[in-house]
Amino acid sequence: MENHIINQSEVVTKPVVDLLGRLYATGRRKESVARVWIKPGNGKFSINQQDKLFSYFKRESVCQMVRMPLIITSMLDKYDVFATVRGGGLSSQAGALAHGISRALSKISQGLHSVLRNKGFLTRDSRVVERKKYGQHKARKKCQFSKR
């Protein structure tokens, strides 16, 4: 018997596609969770049943943050994005959505995965709000000190 050594770069995995032809991924940021489905299309966004990206997020800078993974991989007009987002504020929801889009795109091919990994889109930003401590006003704010 011959031993065949296969490099990981040579292994080709077929992406898991549901009955509607969509790829699924989950993105997280702070308290927000985004469930993202992408499928081949012409670049439409649907977030929480709203058909426009700007109608949900209302700020162009946040919309640009969501589109960044698609722009970097040159897939902006090739895939439609359907997502449901819960928890947190608009900024953390946008970060979760960008993370979910990146994870879905990375399932398409190894080349896209390496591009997204090098740009830092596949890394989950683990910073969360620090908890409030007992006997303090906030997480780090102490009570006023009295000398006398």
C-alpha cells in the first residue's frame, strides 16, 4: 500500500448549501448575534425583513463596515445577503453582520478565506462591557473619598 500525503491546501471541501441555495454563518460582536445567509445574486441586502441596508442602519459609515468583506473579496454584486440581527446597538450589530458575512464567504473557497483572514474579518472582536462591581457606582467608578 502506498501512503499518500495530502496537503491541507489541496483538500477541496464543497460548501454546505441548503435547499434554497444559501450558505449560512453566524457572526457575533459584543451582545449582538447575526444569522447570515448568502446566495448568488446581484448584491441585495435584507436585514430583519428590511430590503435596504441604509433603511436599517441609517448611517453610511456603518453600512460601509457591513459591505467591507464583500468589497475586499470583489463579491459585492455577486451575492445577496439575508440576515437577522439581535441584541446590542447598531454599531455592534453591524460588526456582527460583517463577521457573519465574512464567515459565509470563507466557506466558498480557500482563496477567499485567506484574503479575509489576512484583513482580520474572520477574527471575532472579543471585547465586551465590563461588569458592575458590588459597592461601586459602575464597573470602575468608586464612591467619593472623604478625608474627614
